[in-house]
Amino acid sequence: MISDESHILVVDDDNRLRDLLRKYLMDNGFRVTVATDADDARARMQALEYDLIVMDRMMPGEDGLSLTRSIRIDNTVPILMLTAMGETEARIDGLEGGADDYLSKPFEPRELVLRINTILRRARPAAGPAEEIRFGNYVFDPGREILQGGGSVVRLTSSEASLLKVLAENAGDILSREDLTVLCNIDGSERMIDVQVTRLRRKIEPDSKLPRYLKTVRGRGYVLWPD
């Protein structure tokens, strides 16, 4: 998890949802400030800087999309927009208006946390080039999503590359199938993660049936242990 007390501003006029979001995000290690509408959000942003804003789109008065466009004039703070409007056109409007991500209601709170962590990871300035990860005779460059071994480039599908990148960026941390489904943007059920792991093992493991690097943690998920 990347929370490390990142400070989140939750902007939502629904008292119940706002309180639930505050509690859940705080339980997951975030600092949380709440605002009830656009004017309240602006006042709080003048007083403090935030690492990310969770913004409801449909609010009385100035809505979340209008507020997002206004913020984007002079502020690059990441914005995750929440909405009951799940249509493609509404999502496009939100993203074009400056939102970094878009989550339709109702949603699973865990997915919200995963998306927040993904946005924060992207938003943080890199300390330098992404560190290469080694597995025996193989080397993976997460930045370029290139796997090399035996003196040549090993072909990866887009799903395999995405999976290996997420695992490499979280090396040593156990990620559930649900986590990987969201972070890797792999369509389909969580069973698809098992399929992609099996395919990936065939490319990086000396013996895919006795994995040394990409291990299964029973009942919890998968973990990558590079050299």
C-alpha cells in the first residue's frame, strides 16, 4: 500500500457516504479531510495542500465536473471522480475535464483504495530510472516493460507485461487476485489472473510447476521474489 498518511480531500454532499469514505480511508492509513460542496472544497484547498481529491460528480450548486475544470486551471492535484453516471460519454467528459480516474457508484471500497494507490504511485516523481528486476537468467525493465533472457528479448503479451510490472513494483508484497485484476486492468474474472500467472511462469521460471520467483500464497494471492 502507498498510503503512508497521504492526505485525501473527500468532496461529497451525501453525509452518509462522506462519513463512510472518511472512516474507510482512515482505516486504510490515509489522512482524510471532508468537504460538503464546491465552496467548502475551495476553502479547504486554500488552507491545505492535498495528495489526492475524491470528488463526487453530482452535487447541488456547482457540480464536481465544473469544480474539477476550475481546479485544473492552476492545480495538478490528482482527482478521482465518483459518479452514478456510468455511461461512456459521462466518463469521457470527466476525464476530459481533468479527472485522473473515474469510479461508478455503487463501488467496492477496496477498489477505491486500489485506484487511489495506483493514482498516487503514478503521481509521485520518480527518484530515477526504474530499477531492473532479475530472475535467474532473466532481467525485466519495469519502465519499458521489456523482459530479456538468453541474450534476446522475451515476447510478452500486454496482459503479461502489465502483470509482471505490477508484481515487480510490489516485489515482496502479497497481492490478491482482486488487487491484480484492478491494478493490471485485466478484463474478465479473477480466474484470468491465474491464467496469466501460469503463462508468465512458463517464461520466467526454470520449472513452471515448481515456481521459484512467482509464488502462490495459499488463500491470499501471489508474490514476486526476484534475486
